[in-house]
Amino acid sequence: MPLIEIRWHGRGGQGVWSGSAVLAYSAIKAGKYAQSFPQFGPERLGGPVTAYNRIDDKPIVDRGPIYEPDIVIVIDPSLLKPRYASSILSGLKSGGYLLVNSDKDPAEVRRDLNAPENISVWSVDATSIALEEIGRASPNTTMLGVLLAATNLLPTEYLEQGILWRWPGSVGEKNINALKRAMKEARVDPAKEVVKV
Amino acid sequence: MAVQKYGEQTVMALNGDEAVAWAVKQSNVDVVAAYPITPQTIIVERISEFVHNGEVDMEFIRVESEHSALSASWGASLAGARAFTATAANGLALMWEILYIVSSTRVPLVMAVVNRALSAPINIHNDHSDTMGARDSGWIQLYSEDAQEAYDNTIMAFKIAEEAMLPVMVTLDGFTISHTLQNVSVLPDEVVSNFVGERKIPRIKIPTIYGEKEVPFMLNPKYPITFGPLDLYDYYFEHKVQQNEAMKATPPIIEKVHKEYGEISGRSYEPVHMIPYKTEDADVVIIGLSSTMSVVRKVVDQLREEGKKVGAIRLRVFRPFPAEMLRKELSNFSTVGVLDRCISFGAEGGPLFLEIRSALYSSPSKPATVNYIYGLGGRELPPKLIAKAFNEILEVRAEPGTPIVKYLGVRE
Amino acid sequence: MSTPMLGWKELPMGAVAFISSKEYPTGEWAVFQPKIDESKCIKCGLCWMYCPDSAYRWDGENVPVPSLEHCKGCGICATECPTKAIEMVRV
């Protein structure tokens, strides 16, 4: 597997950093090398937050920011507005994935953001799933389900281990249910013209 | 002597602390918040007496620590008052956090710091570890040679601070100046009062999404503005560069205020940033700060009688560091000896040495430099040791292997 | 976010704040926002007092009005309301 770089967008309190930490933990448990790091804005509940992952089969030496992600995960639907489009789509590679929390159809999300045709857009109503399964609007683990549906990055069992590491017991189980539902309910609007660089 | 022209000055017998207190008394200061610490205690003690006796219209706030002393002075200044505080050594160390807050919010506070060694072990005597440690905190630093200069610098400091909108530290050597009684020429109250005037609050323009708004730069409920808000990687860097550029723009202000003060007092300390002594034809010079330089000048006289071409330079303004002026001034000499009354642990030399050596790196003639660290914890520096240093640097060029950092007056 | 980023020469002195918090539409962060049942409201003003974002407007007499532009949806008002007149509804 080549180096995969992921950028998460969300708001404080939604679990952007936890989501990226769970993903890195799961990748490490699966025998890969991984990083998870947040970029803190104003550390208050609700402020825009980004977090990052690097996953590779080889040791990772780069500790700088990620400018050209392969995958962008947006866990807050309120960010899916034209005025946030430039920061969400910034540097997203051709052939990359945009995974969003939205009750809208992925094609509609692509239109709303004026996203390029060379990326795949996936959507799922992660807030509703999280509210139903976990009882809290924390759609981070749900979005990990979309990641698995879109990319097969890791076997599901490692994500389950990661979630239970972060939230042992019944809370973890509820999060795993949310992840599995998202894997089934995620919808895709595939890339039209993928130019491999 | 020029002093005749300013005949209305009264010669008083004051020690350095009292001289500073007297200057504060005359400078229309509204608020003093302070906590006593040796050896500056006399400054705030005298000021509290002035307040108690009704000699000044001033609020004196007794606080529970130096951290609070500087915080309260900062708050008073933000509310539009002319504020002052004083401290020394560990007191300054306890103010650390607020030093940066004061300078970063561009508050024109004046603080006298009586230079004293930092603990441990406990030592109440003079060295420059305290203010040298604060050299990067964004305060203008004026170093005084005696009680007269401490008085003069304190008065000028208010004017410099308020024009530059940056805080000023006026330093005086612990005990050597603070507790030494000497003749101090004191200006009449109304002359000082007119010179410093009432504090003027600048107005600033604030860009808002509704357009530009002009407001007074102070805490005023009628024109609410926020000082010190959260400021992350998107703007913090710009704010720091702006602060640094403001600091670098202060030398003309410092010179102008000295010139104006010279007109009312006859003491302008020209050429302000540094005062050379017998340097015109000198081969080597020793540069340093504060009261020690009076002894160095005496040694220069002695060595001149022996036919040695030596000179001295006393630096008065350490922040902003007059690098360009020093480069010009020092490039003519074969060797420059630098006196540091401070250790920078783990560095190649003392703080003054490091900055002078750095300034001289881009000098075309690149004089040799030798650092003498001396006088820690009040250890005296006798003239014969200064003479030894001069004799060494007269020869240092010939010996490239000579160590460039030495201790002067320490037992091996 | 759409405001152009100012350089150090343009910024007001002393790092004073130059964008008011009113100008951030923090209401868009909310998943839930309050809906007040006017028939249950006793106009005690506790919601107005407890709101950590000062998002409630209240004249002291009538039913307080939350500014949905700024309400982040924390739900403290609904928890504190003594008559349970406030319901948090999905935005």
C-alpha cells in the first residue's frame, strides 16, 4: 500500500480528533505505520477543527501538515456550503475521495460544493445514524464506516478493536453498530474522469 | 558649567531609589501598584509616603505579589492612567508572564528595576541577571550609571513610553546606585510636570465589516475594544512582527526625548544610545553597562598616562539594541572587550557579548572580541582587574587561540 | 472566513480584537436549537441568564427570544427552564 493521507473536517466536540486517533490505532494494530494529529483552532465546543491521518506500510518520516490529501472526511454537514468549499477541497488529489456527513445525495453534494469530477463523493446521514445508534451527535465512528465502504483501507475487525480501545463497553458497541450501518447506507457518486498522476 | 544655565534646579542628597521616587512624584503619575523587594523597597516606600502625606494626587495600590503589581499597573494603564511600578531580581522573575502581556498590548508603563542577582543561592546584591533575562520581553531598557541618571531616565521614560506606546524599564544597580547617597540635581516640580504633560491616549483605527472605526486605545465602556484576545497561527505572527517593528522604530523617539530633556535640564546624555570615552584614537575599548563604567573610565585615564591607547564605551540603551550604531562605533578598534555582569548558562558568552559579536560579524574590519564576565552577586571589580583586562585585549590579536570568554575576579 | 487576511502593517496596534463575536454566525454549528412553548413560559428569564453565548434577547417582560443565528445548541436553557417550556429540536 502506498502512503495514504487523510484530512478530517468537523467542529469541536464532534470527535474529529478521536475519529482520526481510532483510525491510526486500528492501522497500527493491523501492522501498518500510522499518524494521527489534530490542528487546533479555538478549542471550544463547536469551533472548526481539522485532524489528519497518515497510513503507510513503511515507516512515516514526514511530520509536517498534509497539503494534498487522498481522502477528505467532513463530519459536520454545516460545513458543506459553497463558502467552505475551498478549504474542504483544498489539495484533494485527482482520484481521491470526499466522504461527507449529509442526508443529501452525493451528486447533490458535489454540485453544492462545485467539487471536481475526478474525485469520488460518498455521503451518509451520519448525524441521524449517530443519534439513533449512540444517542449523541458524534458522527466520527459513523464516518469511519463510510471510509471502509469507500476504500477497504483496513479490515473492519481492526476498526472495531480501535473503537473499543477508545470507548470500552457498551458505548463502544453502539459506535460499532453505527459504523456497520454507515458501511451499508453510504451512497456513492463515482469519479468521472480519473487522471492518475 | 552648563548647569549654571539651569540654576533653578535644587541639589538634593538622594540615593538612587529616592531619586527614582522623586522623579515619579513629579511626573503626574496616576497609579503606582507595587510590592516591596530588596533593594528597590525604598522607591515604593518613598512613593507611599508622598501619597500618605497628600503630596501627590496618586493612587497607591498595595498588592500581594509582583505578578499582581505589574498586572494592576497594566490594568490602570489600559484604563488611561499613567502608571508606574518598581521591582528587582526575583520580583521581576515573578512578573515574567505579565512583562510580555504589557509589551504585547502596547501599554506605555514605566518600571524601575533595581538590578540584583537572582536566587539561588539568595543574594541581594548587584548583577544584571534579572533584566538581562527580560531582554526579549519587548520592553525598552535604559541602563543608568548613577542616581542622577536614574532620576533623569525615569522622567524621560514616561515620555518615551507614551510616544512609542511601549513599556520602558529603567534600571539602576542594586546598592551601588540604589543605596548610594549622592548629589542629585532636581528640576522644579512644574518643569517636570510640563515636560511629561498629561498622558495622551492615542486613537486607533479598527477595520470592521461595517467599515473603519476610530476608537481611543484604552478600556472605555463607551468605545468597547478587547485587549489580549485569542490569536492563533492566523494572526499571532503578524502581531509579533508589528510589535518588533514598533520596537525597532524607537531610537529616533529616544533621541528626541533626550534632546528635549537636555533643553530643560542641561543633561541630554548625548549621543544617547552609548557614551564613548577617549575612543577617538584608541586601539582597544571596553564596553559595558551602568555604574561599573565609571571605574572603567578611571582605569582608561591611568592607562593613557602609561601611553596605552585605550578607551571605554558605556551603553545606555540595551533594548532596542543599537546594532547599526555599535557596528559603526566599534569597527575602528582592533579589539573590543565586553563586560557582562550576567551569565547566560550554556551560551558562548554573556548577553551583551553575544549581541555585540553578532553585530560585528557584518563589520568589514571585524574587530576581535573578548568577553569578561564579572561582578556576579555583587562581587566587586577592582581597577587592577580592569587594567588586566585592558592589557590582555591590547595583545589578543596576536594570539588567535586566546579564549574569548573569561571570568574576571573569580577564584579558580 | 471570507474576510481578507490583514498584514502586519494593516492590523490595529496592540493585537486588539477587530472582529466582533456577533459577526460569527455560530448558529450554523447547532444540531439542535431551542423552541419555546409560550403557553408554558413564566417569563422568569433563566434561559436568558444561563445562555453561555448571550444568544437570548429579553426585554424583562415578554417571552425571551433566542437568536438562532448565534445559538450553538448546547441545550442549557432547556435543562434550566423550570417549567420545561423549552424543547430542543433538530435543525
